[in-house]
Amino acid sequence: MSESSLPPVLSSSRTLGLQHRLAGSALAALCAAALCMAAPAMAQEAERPLSAAEETALRRDANFLLLSMAEDLAEEDGPRALALAARLRTMALEAEAYNAGRGPPFEIVDAKIARWLEQAERAGADDPVVIALIMPLLRAIDPQRHADAVRRWRDAEPDNLVPLLHADLSADALLEAARGTIRSQDHFFEIMRLTAQVVERPRSGPVARVLQRVSQPAGEGGRATYAATLGTRIASANLPQYAGLTQACRAPEGLRRLQCRHIAEVLTTRGGTLIEHLVGVSLLRDTAEDDAQRAQAAALRRRYDWLIARNAELSGRNLEDHAARLLAQVGKAPQSSEVEMLAQLLLDLGIASEPPAGWRADNDPALRPER
């Protein structure tokens, strides 16, 4: 079982410190990991160097905490709790393997994970949140179980684009099937909320002391930052790949253009995460037929860039405060989308949620010098 090709979260003090700083850019984008993993933007303070002994202790503490939270969840015996428990224990065992010098894929074989996964799969067979949680594990251990889980998700939510993106369909089959979708929902908020709840439970004794050490290894961040970072890592592992879709929709014509345009509108109007909106606006641009449609795509992208930049500034000023504000928003149900949540975070602080006239993001191609 492998969460990703990256070293496991919390596998060392260096990784932990990086994850906390990533939470700056991640919190600015509700941690749409494909974006923030690529460009950590929020390192405002140099991480305090830790000694070898401190690193060893922190690695041990981090894994102890993940294993403790997994056991707590498993005792609840609900399918969502069991699914999250399997993910947390997998992360801990992968971290141990990584710290022992092994590289991914880790191929973890563990009786508890197998039992929790099977129980969650059986009890939550038609629960999209359970399916989203267990799919990264099923993908690694049994392609048929993974395909069956995707099929159950499609049956449970036939109007949802996301399970189609997990279904390994050909481009033509995906575009045809997507004609019946009206939303794109990967249940990112629910997974973030579940993770934050287990981190934020009142704790005492050794677990409370370990949580304090792990969440503040270098005097930066705190429990909210840890909860947001951990929730992000888990929720983002469930995000689909968009490369096949964007390739199929590059300069489309005829019926394909209409099909791609429909998906673009689903992603930008009823997408759950920021990354879905960013993919959608790219498709809007690629399927535009006139200047008005191109202007629509440009205006949306400009708004997304503004939200990212302003939230990144806020998390850079006070990472823990911004993480706490984000988790408070995540805790409210239902959520319309991450984009609107990021806008609300700004409005709560009296900051405009729309860019002023003439504003451009630093990465705007129009600002790049001529070569």
C-alpha cells in the first residue's frame, strides 16, 4: 500500500517542518495538494535545526500519534472511522519503512489494516466518503476491488463527475458518460472534517504530550496546523488525475468541444476543490470560441489567483490562526466549494474577495519578460 511517491508525512522532522510550511500554501488553497506540493510558498521563518536525537524522537512521536489515532477510530467501529483508521495506520507504517531506508512503493502487509479495510468496505459499501477514503489503499492492493468501489460510487452518485475520473475510461467513454453529470464532488471537506475531529479530541497523558511535541517541532504552527496538514494529506490522495481529460480537451472540435465545455462548466460552477476549478477554467479557455468566452475564463482565473495570493499572505503572517479559521469553515456543513470558502475567509477579515481593477498575479504570463 502506498499513499504516494513522496516520503510519508511526518516521517522526519525535516518532512514535518516542510509539511507545516506547505500548509501555508496548502491552507491558501485548502491544500489542493497537487498545487502546494509543487510550490511551497509560505516559509516565513527558518526551521530551527534539530539534533539527530531530536529527529529520532520526533519520528517516533509522529508515528506513535498516527497509530494512536488509528486505534481510537477503530474502536468506534463505524465504516468512515474504520476507513480513516486504515489510512492513518498505513501512513505510520509507511513512515517507519521510509525511516528504515526503504523506498516507495512500500507494499505494507498488516493484519489490522486489512481487517479495518474489509470492514469499512463491507459496512460502507455505498457511502461515497468511505469509498473515497479507501480507494488509494484498494488501488495498491487489488485492482478489482478498486474497480468495484468505483462502480459503487458511480451507482451512488450518478450525477457526480469524480467517480468517472477514477474509472479508467477511454477519453471518448469519459466524455460521453460525463454528459449526465452536474457536479464534481470528491468529498474533500468531509474527509478534512473527519481528520480534524480526531486530531482535536481532548487528550491527556502521553498522547497529549506527544501531540504537543509533534504539532510544534520547531516553534511553528500548532494543533490546528497539524490537523489541517494531516487532513490535507489524506484528502488529497483521493483526488483524481486530470491529465487524460485535459489532453482530450485540447483544441477540441464539434461534439467533443461541446462535451469538454460541459465538463468545464461543471468544474467551475459545482466543483468542490480549488484544483477542480483551476482545471475547469483551463478547459473553458481551451474550448472558448470567441473573445467573450476567453474573457470569461481569464476573469475566473484572475479571481482564483487573487484568493490564493491573499490567503497565502494570511497564512504566512500567522499560520496557526489561518489554519484555525480554515478548520472552522471546514467544520460548517454543507460547504458550497473551496473557492467560496476561501472567499469567506477573506471577507471575515474585511478583505475584498474579488481582485481590484488592474491586479495581476505574479505568475501571469502577461507579466513575463520578452525573450
